[in-house]
Amino acid sequence: MSEVGESLNFIEHIVEEDLENGYSPSDLRFRFPPEPNGYLHIGHASSICLNFGLGLRYNAPVNLRFDDTNPIKEEQAYVDAIKKDVEWLGYNWDTERYASDYFQQLYDWAVMLIKEGKAYVDSQSSEQMAAQKGTPYEPGRNSPNRNRSVAENLELFKGMKDGNFEEGSHVLRAKIDMTAQNMLMRDPIMYRVLHKAHHRTNTDWCIYPMYDWTHGESDYIEQVSHSLCTLEFAMHRELYDWFLDQVVDSKKLRPKQREFARRNLSHTVVSKRKLLQLVEQHVVDGWDDPRMPTISGLRRRGYTPEAIRNFVDTIGIAKRENLIDVSLLEFHAREHLNKIALRVMGVLDPVKVVITNYPEGEEEWLETENNPEDESAGTRQIPFSREIFIERADFKEEANRKFFRLKLGGEVRLKSAYIIKAEGCTKDADGNIVEIQCVYDLKSKSGSGTEESMRKVKGTLHWVSIKHAIKAEVRLYDRLFSDESPDTHKDKDFMDFINPEALEVITGYLEPSLVSAKIGDRVQFQRLGYFCVDPDSSQENLVFNRTVGLRDTWAKIQDQ
RNA sequence: UGGCCUAUGGUGUAAUUGGCAACACAGCUGGUUUUGGUCCAGUCGUUCUAGGUUCGAGUCCUAGUAGGCCAACCA
């Protein structure tokens, strides 16, 4: 994986430095620590690739650890979805862990802290405590409960654990410093009373530990060497270290927290809370809706794990704010799909073409290559007949030289078939073209080797024989938000920027080979884009999702 | 009024740790092409500001500016 001259990100530099300064390679251990309160999104992919990538690079174990300390928001269904996504991305964790596995150890340590006078039970309301906490500019004040006796603290804490108290009646706080600059050090809460069933521990516990108390100690228990998290936890590091100081054995490895900037993707939101809002308000059809930037949404959209990993690799890891253009993600989808997707033909906005000199009732099967990028993909047969569909946009009665598609009196090549010439068209009462009449050159058949078949014609169109075409539902996706950074406007809600045209459902006419397409199959509809078969698809109703369109130079020329 | 973090082309990330600012995407120009795709060639353009240290600064120091984060019994 690592090569000479390869450039490292700042996290890798830190690891390299640690290795030089005495860490043994066997000391290295990483973890990916999702909270099971939602689905993983493209931002998490960065963290997954970072942690598991480090594991691969240094041949070090990586744990999958669920940070499940808040039973109000967490569910087993999310655990399952997260595991599926990590596996799909192509990573193997060393062991599957849960912060809840450590509840007893955490409790024992908390009792120890109480005995050492470093933690106390506070029995005020959250409002009272908030008022005493001060502000970033003013110090806080001590709680009246701060100097309770060890015995009383012990008894109250035991009572909290045993379920003798109502939610909100007591909390356990670390006794640090109410005047600290860092507000997280102003006697942070370690435990709250919660009479909620937990997805793993059920009703065993009536108290649940807070993130700060749990995370670093979990890293320590697992002997994680580098605990990597996003920048918003930078201020938590001081507390992370303080909690570690209370329990570490100097003979064991002490984890270190380092922070990196989360990745923001343009034209979407990368926040579980906001994505949940989209799901709950039915803006999308679920966490795996192909419009969603979730791993499961991207999967359903037709993205490959390789494309996502390559994307994550090129955007890198750093500490500055960023807004990565979604076109870079699309580039990586095309890059991989170009290599693996079989080429097929489908017409999404059809107009009928009649080849007047082609015998009525006749049909023939033509050979066409499955993927010009991959000779081993072979060839297949496609049917041709007198009446075909082409794209409406591929015909104009009159057009300038730049338009090298079909126009009256002009010639085009039908992909893998014949050269045709448009001689006329008929319109309905509203002036819409309903039929184009063409003649074909019998000798121009693709691959026949004749002089005529070698003729250079500027345009090549995709087409489908009407008689043989199969209908399919085609879902065309666009960006979910019209604004490139919908959730950074101070005076507007991100929901105001939802793009109502992010999904358009149409009927497409596809070549018959696609009847056997299976859920998840990825193909390129030639000249249109990459599509994949949606899980909603059935024998009766084929459903294709557009993953991403092809690069479209013609669209750019038209815009000018 | 405070603390912490960050600042490199349009975007993202590098720079052998103080030694010719590079890679990818996007853009533009051409070539190839039975996909206006792919591929190939070329091109455009960058170190927030002001001082300082140094033979030499994107990198170190000082000040400023701009942006992000910090007052949940969330993570």
C-alpha cells in the first residue's frame, strides 16, 4: 500500500513520528466509533477510510466500536446498517465492540473517582447547573453540592444506579475546575439517570455515562493508540486526557486523541441530524434514498465502493474547512464505471424513426461490443427493424454545422447498425415532431467491412427497435439541494434549498437484452450515463436509477 | 470581553521538514474515436496582510485580518 515518495497526510505524519519516537508497530491500533443513531454518510467514509486505511498501511487492528451511551436515540437497526456499510466499503474490523460493554468498568472507575474526591453527585436542575456554568467569557461558580461527603456521594450514586431516583434528579460530575477557560473542564457531567431500555443492556442500567467519560476510557480499554475524531472535539481533548489521567496504568499504552476536519460535500448536508430530518419529513423515501449522501443511498444510486474509496483518497485529510464539489465525487463514479459498466442502448425521450426503404416486417440481429474499454466483455446481439426510436434531442429539421446529429438531408450512423439519412418528418397539430422518415444505406452495416461501412459520418446515435424495446421505469436523479452549501446560511434554513427536481421519473425504452438485468446491475446507457437496477425493480416493472450522466461536452457548447 | 483551531490556483490536497510550489478535479485549445463518452497532447492559474529571523521562508517568530469551534443530563 505505501510507496516511496508517497505523500502522507498529517495524521500519518503523526503516526510515523510516534514510530520513530518509540512506539512499536505492534502498539498501533485504531478504531472507527460510530454512534448507532443514524446511517453512515459520505463524511463518515473519510473517517472509515482513514482508520481502516491506517490499519492496512501499518498492519494494525481496527475495531468497530459503537458509541452506544444514549439509549434515547440509538437502535439495533442502525447497528446493522452501519456494519453493512463498512463491509460494503470493503473493510474488515478486528473486533466488534460496544461502549456498553464497558458500563461496569466505567461504573467501577466512577466509584473510584468518588472515593478519591474527584467526582460528586449534583442534585440541581439542569437550568441551575447551566446558570452556574458561566460563559466562554466568564468563569463558572461552584455547585452547592460540590463538597458533599464521599459517603453521601457513594450512597447517592448507588441509588442512581439502582433506579431509586427519577430522571433529571441527580447527575454525577467530575470535580475539576469551574473557572477553567475550557468550559468542558467546568465539572463535566459523567452520568445521568435514564430509565430507558438500551438496545444491548436492556434495563440493566438506570444510569448512562456521557461521551467524554466513555470515549477515552473505551480507547484505553481497547488499547487504541490513536483516537481520531473530527475538529469539533478538539476542546474535548483536555478532558479526554484528564479522564485518562485518573485511570491509566503507566505500563499500558495511553491513547491519544487527534482531530481532523470533517469533509463537506457541495449541494448536500453531511449531518446525521439533518439527514434524519429529511427522512422523517418524507423529503426523501428513506435513509437509502438515492438522493441521500448516505453510504446506503450512494450504493443504491449505483456508486461502487472503489469509486467512494478513490474519492476519499483524493480529497485527503487535513484540518481546514472545506467544501468539496460534488462533481469530484461524480468524476470518481464515472472513472470506475467506465471500466466496468456494460454498454447498452436505451432511449429515454423517444421519437419514432421509420426507415422507409427497409423491408416491412423484416428484422435482423446485429453484433455490438459490450464494453470498448474491456475487450474481454465480449459482444452481444441487438435487434434492428424498420421502426426505431431515437432521442428527441438527436433530431432537428435544420441546424448548423456544430450539430452533428440527425437533420433533414443529413446523415448519421446508428450505433452498430447502418448509416441513415433523414428525408422528412411529420408533426402533430401542435407542431411536435411525431415521426421522422429516413432511408438507410444497406451496404453501410457496421462491421461488414464494405467501403460504405467504413465511411466517416460525423454523428453516431443510439437507438432501439420499437418492436423489440422493453419499457422500464427510469429514475433520474439530480442534486438534493439547489445551493452548494445549504446549511451555512445564517438567515435561512437548509430545508429552504431543497431541489424539487432532484428526482424525475420517466419511462424509457430499452434494448431487449436488459430483460435479464438483476438488482444492482450497473450499465452505461450509451451517450446518456450510468444506470443501475434499483431494488424496487421486478420482472413486471424494471426500475433503473441514473447514477451519473456522462460528461456532456455538447451541453456546454449549447450553453454558450 | 475569552479560549482553541485554521488560512496554498475556481475546488480539494501535497511540498523530501528552511532549498526551483506539485498532483487530481474543474476550465480552455487541439487530436483520436461507430458513445459530443473514453483516451492522448497542450494550456490557464496559487502560498491572507504587514513586519522580523535567515544566504534562502508556503514552512520559523511577532502583530493584524478572515473563517470555524466552545455555554446539551447529545455524540
